[in-house]
Amino acid sequence: MPQPAPFSIQRIFKAPITLVWPVLTEPKHVGNWLSPEGFKTIHADMDFRVGGAYHYGLEGPGGLQMWGKQVFREIAAPEKIVYLQSFSDKDGGLARHPMAATWPLEILAMTTCEEVGGETKVTITWEPFNSDEAGNATFDAARAGMAMGFNGTLAKLEAYLAGLVQSGL
């Protein structure tokens, strides 16, 4: 199977880019929203610079734990972050998806921000990175699940930003 088309999702937030960018990039904020619905952050360690990483742990229903890692490849504040997204173990080493063994080990991800009339459009794009045929096929077949997961995560981001806007931050 050839490289599948990227998966992309976007949402416009009722917050200025000067608020959205730090909420996307500062550890004190990220752990409050970056997880699927029903999960909470149990570990967050971030070195936000090119070559740095965000290593995190999530806990979900029934105590299920999942670990992940983002390695930052490009940062152009406040417009763009390019990173390699992967599942990891508790120590930050690469690991297979806990529920999909053929999921690509790494995803090339990009998050962009664009100010639109005082609001901020955030676009997230994912595509398999150095993946084999099975990984590409698994990624391609998972679009509905990715959309559902990202919509839940973006709803959490929206609620978190709305709370910050209401509090005057």
C-alpha cells in the first residue's frame, strides 16, 4: 500500500492566538486537555524545543494506562509545531499501540495555528512516518476512530480555553 493520505482535523477556538499557543505548548496547560475523553494525565514531562520531547502518561477507565511521546522537530511560534508522535513505555522508549499492534510506530504530526478575526483556527495533521504496509493500512482504516478521538480532545481544549477566557487570562 502506498503512503496513505494524511489525516487532518481543525477547529476554531474563541480565543486569541496569544492564549492558544501557550495552552498548546506549556506543560502547566497541556496536561489539562491533551487526552481522549474519559482519560486523565498522570505524568507530564516536557522539554519544548527542537530536539526536545513531551513524555506523558494517561489513565483511563478501569485504570488502563497509556504512555506517549512527542519529539519536536520544528517550532515556529505561534504558528506551527512539527513532531513525531508515538506510543511509549513508562520510561519514554518507543512502544506499540496497546490496542493495535500494527499501528505505525511513529506518526509525523503537525499542529498549526492561524488567527482569524480574534479567534484561532487550529489544524492537526497526522501521517505515518517510516511505516510498513501493515501500519499504513491500519492508519488508513482508523480515520473514523481518529476523528472521534480528536473531536473529544478538541472539545476538552475548547472547554479549557473557555475557562481561561472567562477568568480573564
